[in-house]
Amino acid sequence: MAADKGGGGGRIPATLITGFLGSGKTTLVNRLLRERPGMAVLVNDSGEVPLDGDLIAGERVLPLADGCVCCGRSEDLVWALARFARGEPPGHLLLETSGLAHPGPVLATLASPGVKEAYRLAGVVTLADAPTSRPTSPTQRPWPSWPWPT
């Protein structure tokens, strides 16, 4: 197991990256991979044509296609996590959800027996496309209409 300098008892740090379609998740993952060597990525593609896995430029990228890992595909996620934990584990694992995924079940998988012994949650990053995001509750105030640069 890779040495964990973050106080995780030798467990692999994992960061969940989530957000709506087009919010910049893959762009962030690519930047992290360029700037911080030693990371691995599990990317969840849920469309008919899996694109995100092909858009990530890294040596240790594992696409999880054929559905959303939050909707009954946790066996695939556990299998992929086990695959990365064996052999030479990454220094850090990024889990990029699909734009439709709910992060709760993915977090529950990370906290489940057999997984939590190998991984520790380092953080959750949620991305939003600010110009197109809108309040979802009637009690929320609308976003101001700023003149966005074009």
C-alpha cells in the first residue's frame, strides 16, 4: 500500500469530483493529473457513447461505463477500487462521477467494509456552471444578472 502522509493509516486518499453535466469535472481532473503526478482516476461514464474516459489524459485512468455508479452499479465501483488498491496503489485516487450521479451512494461505498480499510475520503469537490446555475428552491433568491464577459 502506498504511504499516506495525510494521517490516513496507510490508506489511499480518494477525492470525489461531482457536478452537473458540463460543469468542468473533466477539465479539473486533467489539470490535477498534469500538476500532480501519481494520481489515478476512476471516471464514471453513463451515456450511450462513453466520452469522459477518452477525454482524460492520464496513464492510470479506468472508465466505468454502462451506467451510473450511484444507481446499482456499486459492484463495479468496488471491483475498480480493489483493482487500484492491489499491486502498486496510486498516491491519490480521483473519482469523477457522471453529470447525473448522486454522490451519496458513492460516498457510502467508500465507507463500506472492505473499502474503508484501503481508502480514506480526502474530500468532495462539487463543480457548478455559475452562469447557468439557478436556484432550485422557491425560498432561494435568484442569482444576480451580472454582465458576463463573452
